[in-house]
Amino acid sequence: MADPGRYDITIHQGATFVLPVQYKDSTGTPVNMSGHTVSGTLWNNNGTSKLANFTTEWLAQASGYFELSLAASGTSLVTNQGQYDVLVVEPSGEKYYLLEGTAFFNPGFTWRG
């Protein structure tokens, strides 16, 4: 498996975060991910403290299309820049990282009331 793709994200505190992802091969064809599972986590910059687990939801598994999300209640607790990644587990049990990047945080103001 190739190295994971890199995509940096910005999470706005106090707001729901949603990142739609579609896995495509090198020719741009969607990858059938039937039977696969995906999970994602967010860690502090040095990887010593987990900040959040992303919720993952398949939107079209046969087309490799899913969403990573964090509820507003979860984003309000995160106050530091961090790193995230997305792990795929194939039906055979084989595991690989699909995506990784820096998670920047925008503190926002309105959600604080």
C-alpha cells in the first residue's frame, strides 16, 4: 500500500465538524470498500494524548465514500492543534493508513455565548 494521503483540516471549536472522503485509485476510479472498516483519531502534536475519536459513517461503501465527523460538544473541548489519521481495515484483516494531516483549530467566539 502507498503512503497515506495528506490533507490538513481546520476544526472550528463549538461547531460540528464534517469531512467527506472518497477513496479513489490512481486513475481516479472510486475504490469499492465493501466489507472494510474505517476509523479516525485526533492526537496532540507529539502523539501522547488522544484529543478525540472521529465518528465515521459510510455514505456509499461500494464507491469508497464516507464521512469523518466530530459533534459540536466534542470540538468545544479541543483547544490545541494536533495530528489526525484514518485507518482502514480490509475484510482480510490487513490494515493501512488512508489519510493523515494536521488539525488546526479555530477558537471561534459565537458558540461561547
